[in-house]
Amino acid sequence: MTKLREIAGGGVLYAPERNLVYFEAFGGVERVFKWPFNPLTKFKVGAYVVTSVANKFANPIQFKVGLATWDKKKNRWR
């Protein structure tokens, strides 16, 4: 079993002082791993496709890779 998780999301930025409107969307897959020397610690690796549109510029479709570790004290990814 691959244990891959599908991820999707997006965001909007509106900055009237700069006359900027920005939209972003992404989708991808992530997998969580445990550190071999400390099974209570974990990290995740992800691959994403990202696209965005703005009224002042345009970004093409991009491919991104992410790495995050788990913060046990705050109970969230960092």
C-alpha cells in the first residue's frame, strides 16, 4: 500500500493599495514517513501542481515538491 493522500486547496489575495487581485489553486499527493531512529517523530513529502492568475501578471502551471516536519508541542505541521 502506498499510503498516499490527495491534497487540494487554493487561496485569494486582494491588495487594494497595490490594485492587485491574485488567485491560486493546487493539487497533489503527500506521504507521511516516520523517522527510523525515533518513531514518535514524523515528516511528510509531497508533490504538487500549482497554478495562479492575477490581474497584473500570470504564472504558468508549476510543479513543486514540499517537505514538512511534525511539531509535537504545537500539534501541527511546520
